[in-house]
Amino acid sequence: MNSALRVDLYGVATDAGASTRGAGMGPEALRIAGFGEMLGELGREIVDHGDLRAPRGKGRQAEVLALAAETSGKALQSLSSGGMPVFLGGDHSLSMGTVSGAARHCAATGKDIHVVWIDAHADFNTPGISPSGNLHGMPLALLCGEPEFGDAFGGSWRGLVDPRNVTIFGARSIDREERRLLADRGIEVVDMREIDELGVVAHMREVLKRAEGGHLHVSFDVDSMDPSIAPGTGTPVPGGLTFREGHLIMEMLHDSDLVGSLDIVEVNPYLDRGGETARLAVALISSLFGRKIMARQADLNQKVRAEAALHPRP
């Protein structure tokens, strides 16, 4: 990941897509847990644009779609001006807009967009098959162009992602009809059984190989982590990623130099234990931005080359 890239930070203070309230406080919880300070310590230029909110009173779907239009525009603007948009959620419905903006940028620049969806859930329901009707369980289906979404979900803000360029990572709770739809569309799903069998590294290498030469959007739902270490989320599922598996995923994403945009979603401080989940999210994302236990030889070689270029021998 290019360390010179400006980070445009946006909070998306919404829980309109979820049945459990509280994720709208997630951006503030992540800031209190030191998200901005972490980026500064890692040498990043940060522009914090504050929190985006949709006016309440017109219904949850209207709120979700208003924010989708706004976040799509913010993502496009950030990427077009050479920044890296990072969105702090908020429930996962916000990705309808954030990924759309990245997809629009890629369409304009002739680059493929790839998405790694790190989540206990697939979020590939549609209005007709969703057991709950909650929009935070539908963003990936909308982004991949499922035809069931009506005119209300359209507009210039909406971008599309090729289902073949999507990987769901860490899944362990998928609805029956959703499972059929994922298979029909050819979505790559790396569930916890596969991670248990082969580990994180083999699967992440395949993900990164497919994304080579493209723009990689990472959508990180904290419920991908095991609830024993990430209790502050609205839809926890036992048997999730461990602390080290989470860090290894983020370290490999950093080393790939492919990540161009990012969501962190479903942090719910109302359900948390003293900020534990927000602090975990900040720690994990620090690995995505380059924090390491020890410098690897490749990093040392790059530093030597950079210093040599700045101070050539006479």
C-alpha cells in the first residue's frame, strides 16, 4: 500500500440498515479508540471529513439510499483526487455507496475493481429472499447487479462489481436462498471450514493473485472476528476469526499494495465491553496500514533503495 497516499476519513453514522440500534455510534467509538492517532503514528497524511448523516423521519430505506448517494460521491471524489477513502461505520448497508463510488472510479479509469468482503455473513440477500428484510444483509447483492432491486435503488451514484471479482472471507452464517444465489452467480466464498482446513495464507494468496493489477476494496465487518474478542456487534456468530488470523489477513493485504479503499463496519459500542471491539478494529487496521512486529527484509531493502535514491553517491 502506497504510504504516500492521503487518507480521506469519513464517518457514516447510521444503523438504518440493521434491526439492532447502536452501530450509528461506531464512528465515534473508532475515533475514541485511536483510529486517527494510529494513522498518524504510521506516517499517514489524514484528512478527517467528520461524520455523514442522513435526516431521519422518511424511513430506513430512504436513509440508507440517501447515504449511499453521498458516500458514493465521497469515494469517487477522494479516489479521483489521489486519496484513499476510508469509511467508519455504521452498519454494512453503507457499502452500497462506498463500493459504488470505487466502482465508478474504476470504470472511468479502465481498472478492474475487486472486493474482499471480510464478514461472518454473505450479505447477498435480495428483498424477495431476505428473512429479515434488513438492508445491511443486501449490499453485496445490489453491488453485483441483482435485478430484483427496483428503481428506488438506482441512480447515477450506483456502481457495479463483477461477481467474479468478489471474495467473501470468513463466512459462517448464510441463509438458504442466499446460498443458492451465491452459487448461481459464481461468488467465491471462503468459509470458516475452508480456513480451518487450509489456513488464512493459502486463501488470501489466491484472493490477491486474482486482484493483481486492479483496485482492491476491503469491506471489513467486525463480526468476522470471533465474538469472544469482538462482542460489540449486532449480529455475532460463534466460531469466527482469531486475533492472529485477523492480523495476518491485514498484513497480507498491506503487503499486496492493492488496497485502494476501505470500510470498517458494524462496530456497536452499545453492545461492547468497554470499547474492546473498537480497539480490536483499530489494532487490526493498523496492520493493513503497515504496522509490523518486526521489519521484514523486503521492507529493509525498499528503505535502502529509497535512501540511495535521495542521497546518490558522488
